Amino acid sequence: MQNFVIILTLLIIGMGIKGLAIFPKETGNVLNLIVIYISLPALILIKIPQLTISRELLVPTIMPWGMLIFSATLVFALSKFLKWDRATTGCLLLLVPLGNTSFLGIPMTRAFFGEQATPYALLYDQLGSFLALATYGSLILAFYGTGESKPTAKKVAKKIITFPPFIALILAFVLKAFPFPPIALNLLDILAATLIPLVMIAVGYQLQLKMDKALRSQLSIGLVIKLIIAPLAALLFTRLIGLNGELVQVSILEAGMPPMVSAGALAILDDLSPPLAAALVGIGIVISFLTLPILYQLL
């Protein structure tokens, strides 16, 4: 509950400063640039070296990737059927498969299952959502955020390898065997801690509560897939193959988290339907406080 209050407060701050003339129109993009070039790479450099995996923990490691494939396939099929433009398709392909499994997911796991279940949520987040943001997210941004109808393979590859979070990901794996000195860790911790406040203020700044019919439709479809269809698909699949236990339940709950705030920042910065991205993150978080308790009761 405390994190929910913090998120709402940050959103309200962002919405509030939008009406102050002292803040320029580019404020949202400036905040997102700081996140992409500083906060998110710092978080990656901290998180990736901590990754560990064992055979017993394959469910929270594999499920987020299965949810990514399922959600992305569904969004892509709908984009063809409903004839969405490239920006809308890219926005939904980025935000719907990637969930807020850390800042919101970990506290919610503690609230529903207790402290002993936290490692399962951490594994889902670090080997799933977080790693997918730096890899799958880089690919989606490179392909849909180029501003071209037919981006070339060379330009897509260049955009991926020059994407700050992806560079940080490679560095994190390269430096995994070399512990950071305490002063470097402290600096990274401070920089990484700015991610959530900056993103949520930026989302609030760019959030539009008044939407046209097309945007409302896209928002509704995105949130229905992310908050309802995807977790129910995960629940059904695990039941069909006979998987059960707290580890599986935590993984299903994580699959029902709202869109990732970092993914929203990336979409907004790359001009992938910024109003839709901000709404998916902001409104998605609020609605999830209704859908997650219902999902928990089904587990």
C-alpha cells in the first residue's frame, strides 16, 4: 500500500507541475532522457551481476518469457486486424509484454504471500522483465522507433547496440566477475534510485485523462491483455500441465502486473504514441489494485 501511495503522489506531482508556466513543454522528455541515459543503466549495472539461477527455479525464469511471446503475438495480430499505425503498434508491443514486476510486483508479492516469497518475485523480475527490457525492448524500439516505414537491418542493429540500457547490459555481464568498489556501488545505488520518481513524474506530466475514441480503445485493449488475459492464460497453462505451489502462484501474480514504468519512459522518449504510453502506465497501475486481488483469489 505504501508503494501505491508513493506512485499516486508522484503521478499527481507530474500532473500538477504541467500547469505551471515555469516548466517548459519538454520537461517530460528531459526527465525520460535522464532515466534512459543515467538511471536505467545504473540499475542494470547493479541488478545483472546479482543474477543466479538453479533448476528448481525455472518456472519464474521461463514464465515471463512465455508471457512476453504470448502477449506480443496477440498484440501483433490485433495490430494487423485493427490496422493500428506503427507508433501505436510499437507502444503496445513494448508496454503490454513488460510488467511492473519490481517496484510494484515485489511489494505486492510480500503483501499476498509473505517475505519468504520475495526471492521468486526477484527472479521473475531480474531474469524475466528486466532482462527483456534491455533485449526485447531494444529490438522493438529499434524497429518501431526509427520513424521509417521500412527500417533497414543495419539501422536497427545500430540503434540496438547504441541504446544505453543495452550497452549497460553488455558491460554488466562482462564485469560480472569483478566486484564494484563500495564507492561505485553507492553511486550506482543513488543514480538507480532516481528511476521511479523521475519516470512517474514524467508519466504524470504527459498523462492525458481526456482521450479520443481511438486512444481509449487502444488503452482498453492493452490493459485487458496485460491485466486479465495474460495472467489468466498463465494460470490455465500451469493448471493444465500440473504445476502448483507458491513459486508458481507468485509467477502468475507477477504476470498480472501493470505495464512497466521504464518501458513507458522509453516509448514516450521514442515518440511511440506518448499519450497512450503514459495512460497505460498511469491508469494501468490504478486499475491493477482492483485486478490483482481478484487474480490472487483465483490462485
